[in-house]
Amino acid sequence: MKKKFLLLFLLFLVLVSLDLTQFSINWQILALLIPDFRLPRLLIVLAAGVALAIAGFIIQTLADNPLADSGTMGITSGASAGAVGFLLLSEHFKLTGLWSLSYPIFAVMGAVIAFGLIYFFALRRRASNVRVLLTGIALTAFFQALITLAQLSVNSFDFQNVAVWLSGDIWQTNSTYIALCLMLLVIALALLPFFTKALSILSLGEEMATSLGLNVQKKKIQLYLLAVLFACVAVLLVGGLAFVGLIAPHIARELVGFKLKRRLFATALSGMIILLLADIISQMIISPSSLPLGFVVAFIGAPYYIYLIQKV
């Protein structure tokens, strides 16, 4: 019943986003607006919501910590540092044209490097979940320091671009680019069912998982890599956006309980709803312009994050 409510609410938000809830609609204008402007933005928001939510779900399960997600693990900060690093390179070497599409490539490289450091300092040593999370927090601080240093080295225009990227927003609506990101998301979603059983067992605790014959270390690394893939898709679409992957799994658990497959589906729906609702609000506040998505998500997510801390 609650899953149906989530689906209906998501459908309602989709109609609002496409401007189909108004009674007086100029269908000729709307027929031009939807495929060129509204639909690409809608696809980006929905795909990013799924990617962020599932990444957060996997990381929270593996770390056995309700306050973990791709942001606190340093993956998002690593991706943002990669994007800012490219900004410095493009300014130094005067790169233009097709080189601008290298932003996401460097962002993915940054995320992969961040996970590589987590593996080197914690995962390969079979460190405890607390140590893995603390390593991620330390890496987040390190990458944020690098980003701040980089921001002081760029001109005012590039500084604004960096600020928008770090806060999280839609920056690329090219159809080819969206298709590539959606393909990566489909690949990640196609891989997910092969790991749901292992994820379910790991949610019982590492000792129980080991007693059930699961190769805990191997499966954890594989699942972390899958979470990195989801997080990379999100970064490619909406930059360094936070909080969605943190709060969506909690909302899903409150609504549908602890059964993994139901909670996973509800988490994906919750991620889409959070980000789509934030997108609608961001366009309403200063219409006809819009606020960066990250500002609205932070405004919604920060109080809930404080609430979660009080519960832990």
C-alpha cells in the first residue's frame, strides 16, 4: 500500500514537473517545451535520484552505519576534486570546445581514486566498519581542502562554476550525454540483482554472514565498487549533491520495513521523489530562473540529518 502511495506521489510530481497539472495549457507551446527542455531535466533528476539513493543504501548496509553514504565516504568529494582539477587544467592550457565534456571524466577518475585510497588504507586490511567510515571522512576533509585551494586559484567566472558544481545542480542536458549516463545507470541496475542476496546476508552482520559461508571481504569490495558506479552516475548528472543518499534509505525503512527487496525499491522511489520535489521547488522560488538543486536538497536534508543523529 505504501509503495503504491510512493508511486502515485512520484507520478504526480512528474506531471507537475512537465507542467501537465494545469487546467489551461497551451499544448502547442508545451509540445515544444517538453522534449527540448522539461523532459531532459526530468530524466536527469529521476536518474540521479535513483543513483544517489541506491549508492547510499549499499554503503549504509556495508558500513553498518545509518549516517554513511557516498558523501561521508569521500567518493563524492573525490569526484568533485577531479572536476575542479580539470577546471584548473582547462584554464591553464586554454582548453575549449569538446574538451568541456572532460569534466565528468575527471569527476569519475576522482571518485575511483577516492575509493582506491579507502581500499588501500582500510578495506584491504580488513579494517572495521568504523575505521572504513573514519577513513572516508578523513578523505572528504582532504579533498575539500584541495578544492578550497583550487577555488583560490581560479578567476571569478570559474569560481562560480565550481561553486555550482560543488553545491549540486544540472549542468549538462545534451541528449547524447544523458543517454550515456542512463546507459551506465542501466548497467548498474542490471548488476544489482546479482548482489541482493549477499547484501541481505551482510545486513545481518559480518559474523553471521561468515557463518553462512559468505566470502565477506570479496563481496564487500564488489558491492563498494557497485556503489561507486552508482555514485559516479549521480556525479555525472548533478555534480556534488549530498543528502539524498543519506535520507532516502531511512525514509524507505520507515515506510516498508526491513525486507531488503521492498526497501531497495522504496529507496529508489524515495530518492526520485526527494530530488524531483527539490527540483520543482528550486524552479518555483525564483521563477523564471532556478536555484541550484543542492541548495534546496540541503535545506530539506539538513534538518532530517540532525534528526537522524539524535536517533543514533
